[in-house]
Amino acid sequence: MNIKTEVKIKKGQEFLITIKRLGINGEGVGYYKRHVVFVPGALPTEEVVVEVTNTHPKFAEAKIKKIKKKSPQRVNAPCPIYELCGGCQLQHLQYPSQLDAKRDIVLQAFERHTRFNEIGPKIKKTIGMEDPWHYRNKAQFQVGLKDNKVIAGLYSANSHRLINIENCIVQHQVTTKVMNTVKQILQDLKISVYDEKKRTGVIRTLVIREGFQTGEVQLVFITGQKEIPRQQLLVEEVKRRLPQVKSIVQNINNRKTSLIFGDETFTLDGKDVIQETLGDLSFELSARAFFQLNPTQTVKLYNEVKHAASLTGEDRIVDAYCGVGTIGLWLADGAKEIRGMDTIKESITDANENAQKHGFKNASYVAGKAEYWLPRWVKEGWKPDVIVVDPPRTGCDRQLLETMLKVKPKKIVYVSCNPSTLAKDIDKLSKFYDVEYIQPVDMFPHTAHVETVTKLVRKM
């Protein structure tokens, strides 16, 4: 009797595979002896010789040694540090094919995490950008030293090696100019940068956000301590060299954590907020407030939310994870009442001020979790017709999902930045809701990220 034994893949092993599709992180996915193999930089239909870099019980990771058959969709990445940086994953794939791949990434997530049959026809084509470059309105770069020179950038993929970024072609040019100038100011004034190992030094991260329509810029120094040496001189130099910076803020984070922001934030100079405009609405943005990073695509995304909500003018809406109120206020002219909540108090302050500024008396916002406020409102006799959720990458809080299933609004509009957690959450919601459609939107061209708007309708 012949007994088949499973062939094990070893680190350093080389073999030829054909790439079948792109994975959720933008890597090529192939198979060798029934093992799944993930290959960064490889594209569907390509035949590649790979070397195994890591093995796991259910899959292996490998790097390209040679491309024997290239995909016709492969292009040369225009960024000179593309392979070092790790910020983008798909610059080597022509843009129309990126849009197809992102739709497929959403489909993969639903195939993996749900019990749905034939979900594919409900996933629409990805909405892309006309000009998919220089779209990011916010730069969030770690600061370090290299050869006694101040650098700022991102960590290389799967490492803690800081890659200095002087010209990022997905960042808006203004944020790049401000970043490079601030690095030079820190160098000139000899203000120390933070050392994670020793937990010494001052400047840890630079966060720069620009209002595309207003031209206003906010500069945030994330520091490892409260005192900034030569602080007043630092502020004066920023104002002198960068007059477009209207808000200079400090945030203190002295904890050993991967989180960027600490709990204490205060303004060093200028305004507490900057202004940004989307469509006919303007928003006040404080340093920690969430705001979409691609204003051009945000308008398309929010219009898709409005389309999915299909409001009658008499609807009560809950805007969960509301941030500064952008989605809720986008819907306010078609709703009877908007109630939103977020756990970041500064965002709620901004949201209420934004609503007041635009004269929306039917919109109000509170600090706290939706799973606290929703049952309380229902108990008081106020029940939503539509719930809009826009959670972080981790998806909706389990208690919120259970609360929505108890409240049973007519519609749920789920805005997601992570297809895997979206699929898992919708699998739970499918007990009482049907998926009408899923609309992918490309908020981050040249990366593997894809945003979606899903319309869920209560089962009759």
C-alpha cells in the first residue's frame, strides 16, 4: 500500500511557481506541492523562480529570484525607493489592473470568511482616480538619525529600518515640502530626535496635514517628553520658513508603544484646527481627529454612502465612529435627524462645531461608544432607521454588532477599510440582513488597501 506523505517546504528552498492572484496585502499567491506561497512583487499569470524566506504551518513566504514569464500588466515602479519603503505595494502593476485586483481582494475576503454563495455578482467594479498620484493630504513620518543627519520616513516592510523619504509621489507636494523643511530646521537647531531603544531624545514623529481646498497646514510634533529645547526658536523658524503652516501642535507620547499619538495635546502656536472643504461642506480638523487621507476620492466615497442610504427626508440616522462628523453631515440634508458618536472627545467637539457652523440643527454628536448610546436612545424611545458605521481596521466592536442586531434598523451602510473584518462582521449581520451590493472605492492607489461601501437591508 502506497502512503502519500506531505512534502515539506524548507527555508532557502528554490522552485518555480505560477502566480494565480494577488493576496490581501498585494503579494502574489501561488501554490507548490499543495502549499500556499506568498510572493511580494509577483503578479497574476507570472511564472517566477522563488526562494523561500519563511515557513508556517499553513503557508510559506518567498522572494523573487527570477521572473521567467512576465505579466503584460507589469510596469516599472516610478518611485526610486519603492522596494525599500514598503508604503506602496502595487506600483509595479498598471493602474486599471490595480482596480480589478482590489475588487478580487474583496471577493477573496468574502470567500474566506463568510458562508455566502454567489457573492461575486454583488461586488461592483472598483471606483478609481483619474490622476492616482500626490493624493495624500497627511504625512505621518517617524524621525531618526543617519550619519548624524535628521531623517524622517517609514519603516521598511517587516523591519525596523527607517527609510528616509524626501519625495513621496503619493503624498501631496505641500506635505513633502513642509516635511523636508522641518527636518532641516531640527538639524539646524540641533534638537534631538527620539531613540526608541534608549527612550531618550525629543522629536519622535512628525505629522503634517494639509487642507487641499484651503491651503492651510497643520504641523504636529510627537515628542517623547514635554520640554522641547529652543521651543520658541523652533516655532519662529517654522513660521518664517513655512508661512502656510497655520497650526503648530505638540503631542506627548513617552510610552513604549506602536501608537503614534499620546493622550496629551496642546497648541504651540496659531490655531487649534485647520479648515478643509469637501463639496459644499467645510470641516474643522484638530490634530487627533480622523479625516480621510484622499479628499478627491472621499467625495466619491461619501456620495456612495448617500446612494446606499437612499434617504427619504424622514429617516433617523446613527453615524457610528463619526470622527469629525463628515459622513453624517454629508447625509444631513436628506435626514430627519443625525446622531453620531466617537470615543475621541476632540473629534466630537469638532463634529458639533462643524454641524453648528453649517446650520444643521438636526445633527448632534456625543463622546462614547455606540454600544452604550444606542440602547440608551432606544430605551428613551428614539430608534434609528439607518445606521452608518465606519470602523477602524479591526472592524466593528462585537457589542456594537450585537446591539445593531437587537435594534434592527431598516438599513445598515457599512464603510470599511479592511475587507477581512468587513466580511466577518457581515457574516454575523447576515442573520437579519441581506447584502444588496458592495462598492469598492480606491482611496489609496498603488497600495493593497481598498475601501468599500456595503448596503445591508433588513430581511422581511
